[in-house]
Amino acid sequence: MKPPGKPASPLRNIAVHSLLIGAVAASVGGVVFFFVLFLPDFNIYWWIFAPIILAFYQAPAAFLFWLWKKKRPRTLTTDESEPPPSSPPD
């Protein structure tokens, strides 16, 4: 863990944000792959199994997104010693 006050290295930021780009690419790729494979021979069975198949193809995207959320730096920090902002006067 980095001590507080030291910024993360730029290469780490690039690596962390590439996980998000990979998640988006995997998500789009999964949908395209579904259409390429199943649209030419689409019947009632594919209609019934389509949600399961799409979820299966979206699993890599969900995994990459989970990794991105786990590794990204926290940008919104709250200082609990400060009182919450008051409402504007009437």
C-alpha cells in the first residue's frame, strides 16, 4: 500500500484505466459475437436461451469491470471532521 500523500505512478493509472477499456471492448465483442454466431440460424430455442448465452458472453467484461473498480484510485474522499454542507439560505 502506498503511504498517504504520494500520488500513484502514471503507468499504474494507464494500466488501471486499460482495464475499463478492455471491459467495454469485451462487452461489445460479446454482443457482436452473439449476433454473428446465432443470428443466421435464429429460432425459438435461441430466443429462449438468448439471455443465458448473452450473460455467458458478458462474463469477461464483468470480470474486467470488477478488477477496474477494485484497483482504481479513489477520487472522492470524504473528510469526516468537516460538517456536511448546509442548505442555501432562503
